[in-house]
Amino acid sequence: MKRNILNSALILGTIVFATACKPKKEIVTAPTKPTEAPADNTKAEALATLNNKQLKFNTLSLKAKANLNISGDANEVTMNFKMKDKETIWVSITALGGLAEVARALITPDSIKIMNRLKSEYVKKPFSYIYTFTNKQVNFNTLQSILTGNAMGEFLTAQSDVKQENGVWVVSGRKQELDYRLLFNTLLKVSETNLNDSKNGQALKVNYTDYQKLNESLFPSALQINTLSGAKKINIDLQYVKIDGNVPVDFPFSVPKRYTVIK
């Protein structure tokens, strides 16, 4: 696994990820018709209802099986995530059925740190490094939303177009150079997120399926992510096999002195 592939996998794997392992908890079946937010609701009422369905958490501990395909180079890995809401995303990527860690990342609203254990290399960049792979409207909270099945809060506002199509809610609009479109299922959880920056040749599509109960809300078991940034194409199929909310977490990240710092 080359250095650029690992770095891309960590960053976009942290934005992203469905293999064959079944989650422990029972999948919540979406009703044929929505049980809330009838079509005649006002925009404000619809937005309030959708916002009320957002997952609220202090910490998360997640384990996922993922297939990463980066520009035609496919790898099956295990990914462990630990998060503190609005503060920290920690990721460990392992191969060989989880026996060997190949990379680790620590992301905060200000920085991105990556250890490539295969190459004994360390990368430390400002958060803006992520804009190599995605639109500048993407921020730390956007990453957490993508990983947790939340609709991006900056789009659930009165500035968006909010309407029903085929019995489900659709939120769409434009923020600077970024076009966005969020589709919700009848559970009032996001089922598809589309971000498109045609000027800069960047696009992100995320599909969510198999929601299960977590605390008082719902969490997606499976994610499918497709990204495009210029000539770079990344497809990630991910399935969470362990989901724990509001549990103690730590974020170990100690770089060995022998590692080469990549600037």
C-alpha cells in the first residue's frame, strides 16, 4: 500500500465506508409512509422535525469492515473509530483480519495527523489539507456527520429548499460553489447525501442503509461512499460491526522517534 494511497484512505476513509459482517443490533425497518412531518408542514416545522432526528452523542466507539478502492487499488481492512463530539476523530486501520495496524490518524477541527506504519512516516497538516480531496465547505463537523449518518447541520437551515418528493423529504441548495442535495427516508434519517463542486471538479455521494437503534436515536450500519476530486476516484464500502455510544474513549497517538516527518 503506497504512501499516497494510505493517506487518501485515512482522510477519505474518515469521511467515509458495507461488507458481509452483520451488526449485532436489530435493523429498524423504514415504514412505507413517513410517520411524522406531513406534506403540509411549513419549512420551519419540517426542518425542526429533521433536526430532532439527528444523532446526539458525547462519545462514540465504532468498528467497521471496509473495502477501500482508490483509483483502482482495492484493499479490505478493519477500521476502528473513536470520537468526541465536535472535538476529535481517531482512526486506526488494520489489515490481516485486524492483526496488523497499517495506519493511524488523529483529526481535530484544527489539524490532521497521520502515522503510516508501513513506511514509518508521519504527516502533520492543518485541517485545510483535506481540501486536496474535497470542497472547502467541508469542515470537522461535516466529517462527523458523514460518519454518523447525520444530515449536515449547516444545510438544515431556512436558506435551503425543503420539499417532499415521493413521500420523503429532500433538502437542497447551493452554498458558495457547493451544490448540495440531501434525501431522507421515512425514518426521517438521511439516506443519501450529494455534494457537487462542478467548478473544481469535486463530488461526494454517500448512501446510508440499515439503521439501528443507538441510545434514543438511529445509527446507520452501512455506508457507501463515492468521491471524485479531479482524476482521483475513491469508492468505500463500509459496514459497522460494533457501535457503542457515550462510552469512555481515549485517543492514543504517539509517534516513534524513528519515523520520518513528511512535509
